[in-house]
Amino acid sequence: MPSTWTRDSQAPHSPAAPGAPRLVDAETLLTGLRHLQQRIPNYVHHTPQEAREMGRAAHLDEEFLNAGIHAGTVWDETKQYIGWSGEEMRELADETRRWDDVERELRVMLKGIGDANRERKHTLGTAVLMLYMVLRRTTKYDLPHMRPYYEEMKTAWLRRKRGGKKKNEPEGDGPGTE
């Protein structure tokens, strides 16, 4: 599938259509995300061990949770035994559901950002491969001054493809000649 990304249409400072949201560049988004982290209540990163230890209680069945919240709501002494009233548990469950929605939306956004970046990488990679093919065909006679650049590309391609082979090993013609 060909990429739909173009240099002009996706540039962060290109004029947007009237009423369209202004496009953001990566640096602005990074700064905003780092600032946002400081404003999220209870924002934390758990170690793998901590996450495993929390796993069972954090993933209880919804029906079981609701039954427990209901039991805590009807029993007057719940707070004395567990430190939470039934109403406090219900409020925490509601807040948890709202943050679940935030998590889902961020996953969707992250996938979109990843896919957009994959398109950029694809577009760039395709352009570089096309340049390599053109240079391979033209540097010998038509563009001899470009030969060192072609050789640099060829060496980098072969090193990556072969995992850093020695200079005295035979070389192929590079990408597109397999």
C-alpha cells in the first residue's frame, strides 16, 4: 500500500483548512506529554514484580467486584474492617472505569502515532531505496562524482544485511538484487 504522507501536506507548520485543528510537531507533543505526566493523579511506573503482585486483585471479575461493593454498601461496619466504606469503594470503581476509558483512548492514540510514523519511515525508506537503485545504474558512466556516495550506501546495506562481514568477503549489488 503506497504511503499517503507527503512532505507538504503533513508539515507541522503548513496552513490548515479553516476549522481544522492545528497540526502539532513531535517536540511540542513530547513536552506536553511530559508536563501532563506530572498532573495525572497517582502516576507511577511499577516494577514487573510489583505488577505481578497486584495482578490478581487488580483483575477481579466485574460481577464479583460489583457484588463486593454492594455488600460493603449494605453493611454499616465495612469501613471498620477494611478501611473503606461501600460508598468509597463505589466511587473508586467509578473513577477506575473513567481511567480505563483514558487508557483505551491513549492506546488508540499511540497506535495512530505509531502507524503514522511507520508511514513516514516507509516513505523515507522507499525514497532512499529508489535513490540507491538510480545511483547503482548511473554512477559508473553518467554520474561518476556520485560513486563514493553510492559505495557508502552499498557498504552500509551489506553490513546490515550480512551482520558486519569482513572486507575481503564477496559483496553483492545491494538492495533489490537478491
